[in-house]
Amino acid sequence: MKQRSEKIERLLKGQRTAFAAAFVTLLLAIAKGLVGYFCDSKILMADAFHSGADLLAIFASGFGLWLASRKKTTKFPYGLYKAETFVSLIIGALIVWAGVVIFKDGLHKFFYIAQVSNFPALPVIVSAISVIVALVIAKREKYVGELINSQSLIANANESFLDVFTSLVVLAGILLAYRKIPHIEGSIIILISLLIFKLGISNIWTSLLALLDANLSPDLQSSIAEEVN
């Protein structure tokens, strides 16, 4: 009974972390969208769209943890612990989708150079804040995810760490657009989109193996077998 209570508390901790990260990401997405629209920064608006995709993934993680924390029922005598793994699978699909979208955006930016006459101070400030916030979110998600052994939170943390680099690229892109330097921004965004795509595929594969009860840790199985014998 005590073990179940502790597990529920860990799941609730992960749930609170996921929803807090979702709320902060929502604020960031709105700020990027508004500043990008009023300052005519297409790069920042694209980053706002990317943050929106992250928001869906983080919210899905929180929802999965909420499902996993529900009490046992007659229909589900072992609880809904695998719901969190299933949601992690959905997160992987969302990450792949985000990678494809960013890849298309990178191709567009590779051949298009924005014409900026005035220094984009506000977009630069928002992008810089985005880098800092993404790093804080990533570290918190990784810490809590490893603490409660949450696949979806760890997946979100990895995505958030990539968001740090994506935000840096966006910041560099805004400055490069102002300096009218071609191709560099698009090239880096395409590279990051491929890394994100790879992360999404890896997350999907791991989740599928977990749902199919595959042996993900042969060394751990051997240790358990030795203890039993």
C-alpha cells in the first residue's frame, strides 16, 4: 500500500512538472507569435509554431501521467501505468511531425533572405529569453523524469534540450537576416530538423518495445535472475 502511494506521488510530481512546462511553453509560443507578427519576423513566427508543437507534446505527457496515476478498476486491475508509455509513443509521432515541418521551413529559409532594415531588437530579446527558458525547462524535465522513471518526461527533456539549440539558431537567424547573410540559417535549421526527426523515431521505437514488453535491459534481467537463483 505504501509503495503504491509513493508511486502515485511520483506520478503526480511528474504530472505537475509536465503541466507547468506546458504553461510556460504556451506563454513563450504566444509571445513569439505576437512579436513575430507585429515585428514582421517570419523566423520568430516559425519558432512560435515549433513551440506550439512542443506544447502539444508536453501536454500529452502530463495527460499520460494523469492517466497512469488513476486507481485500479475491475476492467483495469493493474492500473493504467502503460498509458504513460502509450502517450510517449504519441509524443514521438509529434516530434517526427515537428522535424518534418522544421525541415520544410529550413528549405524555405535556405533560398529566401528576409529584408530587414531596422535592427530587430524585440525579436532578439524574445529569442534570447526563449533560450534561457528552454534550458530551465529541459533540466527540470530531465531531473523529474529520471527521478520518477517517466519515459515521456525524459523524451520531452531531450526535445527541450534540442529547443535550446533551435532557439539559438532562430536568434542567429534573426541577426543573419538583418546582416543579409544567405543560406547559413537554412542549413543549420535543416540539420537540427534531422536531429529532431531522429529523436522522434527513436522515441517511437522505444515506446513500441515497452508496450510489447520487450526486454530493454538484458543486464538487469541477468541480475534479477541471479538474485532469484
